[in-house]
Amino acid sequence: MEWVSINGNLLQIDEAKIPVVSPGVMYGWGVFETLKYTEKELEMFSAHMDRLREGAGVIGLEINPSDAEIEGYCKKLMDLYDEASGVIKISAVKDVNETCVAISRRKFTYSADKYVKGFSLAVSDVARNHTSNLVRVKSDNYLENMIELEKAKRSGFDEALFFNTEGYLAEGSFTNVFCFKGQTLFTPDDNCGILSGIMRKVVIDIASEAGLKIEKGKMTKEEFHDIQEIFLTNSLVGIMPVCRVGDDLIDFFGQGTRMLYEKLKNTDLTNRR
């Protein structure tokens, strides 16, 4: 039996309803965050809530429950399941007269063998609009990302990679991108048209603590084509090594990626902002 939380009320999935005329349903007017939990403890909850509220402010959405109340909603939902680990999605959706806070739960599906094989990337033909405020908001209007991801999967890839309208590297459909330029760890600048990931910040912090030189900047397709060590990040996969970009095989799980991967494995994320 599957459950959801709607404004703090626990309901079976087939009982959960939101009016079809609500702006959230009609226009995708809402924001969301996806969190991993282990041993019934949410990872980086405060950081995710900060981004949720920041995004809500950009689209004119007011979230009334406090962070503590929303954390309580999450824990009540998690307690209905025997599994100690999983994934929580927190959505704040514009309803007819209020903001609906909907929370759902699903299993964590990234198995260990995926990290052994790595992700393959398809380069999307769609250019990311780096001038749009919405590109920096994790909004419910996620259709472009989903279309390009499904297109990539139909062609046998794991993720779709976007460049922006100026031709610079941006992000994946559900991940941030990192690569090594010699001994320097590179990731696209925030102004390249990316969602600034929670795990992206953690990895930058870990890399800095490890003494790596970090560059946030711009990278053309031609420059990216010459890169031989790439990994992706998000709050669920952590650090995912890349094995292929289009038809080009690259160095898999290079020394820098493996070092950061091991350091992340030993990092307590439950209280990390």
C-alpha cells in the first residue's frame, strides 16, 4: 500500500486529490525537492528546504508550514514503511486558494552495479536558456528535461546533457556536471543556465577541503569534447562517473573522481547544509 502526505494529512495514493483547475495542475505552478533518506534520517534537509523556499519566492508561491513541520510530515510518511532508506519528494503546488504541500515516497533504485558501469550521456539538441529565471528554479514545469531524458533513454543513454544558447556547457536533465581539466576540477558557472545543485555544493566543498583547484566557468562543446574525466552529481546518485559521451568513450572513474567518490561516501549528509 502506497501513502502520501497532503498538507500534513496521511492518505492512500488513490485518496489524494488536487483540483484539476488549480494553477499547479494547469500550468505546472509549483516547486519540488527530492531527498534521499538513510536509517529514517533525511539527508541535507535544511539545504533542500532553503532552495525550495527560494524557488517558491521566485514564482510567487507562499509555503506556510515551517521547516520543522514539513520535516515532521516527512517522518510520519517514512514511518509507514519498513524500509529504513528511500527517497522523499516534497512538492509545493499552487492550489485554488492555497499552497498544497504534497510529500511522496519511493524506493531508492540506483544499484551498486550502476556505479561500476557509469552513466552514458547524450548531448541534447535543445539549448538551455541561461537568461531565464526559471532555469534556476526546481519547478514542477519540468517537461523539457523529461522529454530530452526520455529521448536519450530511447537511444540507450542514461542522461541528457544540455549546452546553453551561447554554446557553453550547462547541465544534465537531472544532474550537475563536473570534469577534470588536468589537475583542476571544473564545473559550469551558475550563470551558464543551471540549477545550482545541493550535492554540487557538497562536492565543491569536499574538493576544496582536499586541496583541489576548482574552476567555475564556461566551456565550449569543442573543449568538452577533449575532456577525458567526467562525473555527474545530484542528491540521489551522489557522484556518478561517466563512461561515454555520445559515441566517445572516456576514462572511467579516473583518479580524481574516485578520490572524491570515496570522500563523499565517508561524509555524514544527514546534518549537512
